[in-house]
Amino acid sequence: MKLTAFTDYSLRVLMYSAMEPMRRATIAEVATSYGVPENRLTKVVHFLGLQGWLATMRGKGGGMQLGMEAHRIVVGRVVRASEGESVPAECFGKDPHGCVISSVCQMRTALKEANDAFYAALDRYTVADLLVSRQDLAQVLSRQPQSPKEMRP
């Protein structure tokens, strides 16, 4: 299964925010770190805020930070929510019998099993699990984690 850029960016924003969960980051900062356009992240941040995974604040001193602890954000849930209903083939659509071979084909069964396994694997991980080495990730993204006294509430 190939994830959309929206889902990829959703996971990246959550990982970025989880590196220092009490610090507010800006869309511009995240976009610069990942080398992606700001406008691509605006919808992502809005979506993540609606889901409760990010807390967003506007205005001076605003930005985004995790809306809940990283170990409570299940990767499979993020992917399901950002990807929408999984439709790996036409026979998963609104009219599963629209395919002329649906009555004798086992492809639907095989693809459903694969799709279920894909999400079951993602459900075993949280955003916290994706940050095994915060220091290495921060270095790759060209930022140094702040000490606790430098973090903004």
C-alpha cells in the first residue's frame, strides 16, 4: 500500500512535534526542516488539530505542539484517518458486484487480508515508537533539542 503525501506529512509533523512535546513549533519551521512547502503542511496541521493529535494556537507566540502524549497516538489510527476508507481495488468500492468476475474471484479476500495485516502492523506502533533516537532525528532535521528550562509552555 502506498501512502499519500498527506499521510506522510501528517506522520512527519507528529514526529517533529513529539521530539519536544512541550515546545511550540511553527508550520514554517517544520516545512524548512523537512524541505516541503508550507502550504502543503497547513491542511495537515489543521487536520491533526481537529483529530486532537495537535494543539494549535494562533497569533503571537502561537504554533503547534502535541495535543496528547506521543505514546497515545497510534500510527494505524493516524493512517486510517488521513487516508480515508481503504479501497485497494474496484471490488472494495460502492458496488462490489460491479466487477464481472466478482462471483468467482478470490482477489477481494486476498487484498482484504493484506490490508488488515498492514493496519494491524501499524496499530502496534505509536508516534513515540517512531522516535527511538530523538537526538539523531533532531540532528538530521538540523535542530537541537532545547533544555527543559528553554522550553515554552
